Amino acid sequence: MTNHFSIKRAFLYTVIITLVLAALMGIYVLLAGRFGETEGRILLTTVTVSFFSMMSLACAAAHEKGQDHWLLSVPGIALGVAGLVLYVLAIWLDWWRYEMASKWLGILGIFSFSFAQASVLSLLSLERHVRWVFYAAVTCIMALAVFVSGMILSEPYHEDWPIRIAGVLGILDGCLSLCVPIVYRLDRKETAVRAAETYRQIELSCPRCGERGTYPIGKITCGKCSLALRVEIG
């Protein structure tokens, strides 16, 4: 347990320090730089650090919550770290001049974002009877990432059907991703209503005088000290 928290703290401190350094470099370029090639690389580095740090933190939050979806959070963290390192190297070593390297770096960025998006959705613990919405959303997220990656590698720009399919997958991705928090919220309200209908009375002790009794849900008054309370079950 101690080792786990040490690794977690080291990771978070590393992200914070990296973000602070990137922010300071970006601020320096914007205020004092001349916007030459070096300044441009510094700004791109700042954007890269911010992007992949956010992706890694999103996956780390899902992993920390102890969800069963570690297949999303662990690869997402790895992709975020790998993307941060490789993108910074690409910026400063001009790997963008090589077409294949640029394609694979683009695919890396796509999958890093996709795993982070799915990890954020996994933070909402849906009940079993509506959990299919989450799985459908993750399926569309990954299908879109795989399809767009295939487009990047094969370059089918002379045909329009790949763009149409990517558009359909993108729409399904957006709609289902929005449905997950909506369904989560609606299901919580229904659960609260069912609980309120199930539990008509509750046994409790008065916080003022300690008198125990059984009271109906809603507004109640202690029979001994007349303390007014309101009891709700959520």
C-alpha cells in the first residue's frame, strides 16, 4: 500500500513539475520571444505536455477509483507517457519530416485521447441494467480510433466512403458518450425514488436528547425535546 501511494505521488509530482516548466516556457516565449523556430518548438512542447498530461491524469483518476475497467486506464496512462516523450522528441529532432513517423505519432495521439475519454466515462458507475450504454460508447470510441488510424495509414483520400463512415462513428461516439452521464443521473434519481417508496419509516436517535424512536420519512418532531428534523433517504 505504501509503495502504491509513493508511485502515485511521484507520478503526480512529476506531472505538476512538467506542467509548471512547460507553462513557464510558454509564457516566456509569448512575452519575450521573437517567434522564431526555437520559440515555435517551445510553444508546441507546451501544448504537447499539457495535452498528454491531461490524458494521463484522466486515466489515472479512473485507475485510482478502483474500477474494473483497468483495460482502459492502464493502457491510457502508458500511451500518455509514451506520447509525451515521443512528441517532444519529434518536435526537437524533426521527426515530422518522416512521413511514416508522423503517421504513427498521429495514431498515438488519437488512441491516447480515446483511452482517456473512455476512462472518464468509466468513472460513472452505471447499474447493471443500463451498463450496456457505457460498453456501447466505448465500442464506438475505439472503433472510431481504429478506423481513423486505418485512414491515416492507407490514405484513401480519393474516395469519400471512409469519410462518411468516420463521420457516422464520430456521431455515435459523441451521442453515446453524452448518454452515459445522462443515464447515470436518471438512474440515480430512479434509485432514490425507489428507496423513498421502499422505506416508509426509520428508527433513529434524536441528536439533541438521544431519545430513540421510529419516525416516518419527511418532517418529524422529537417527542421528548420537540426538536424538528427532516429525514430523507437518497
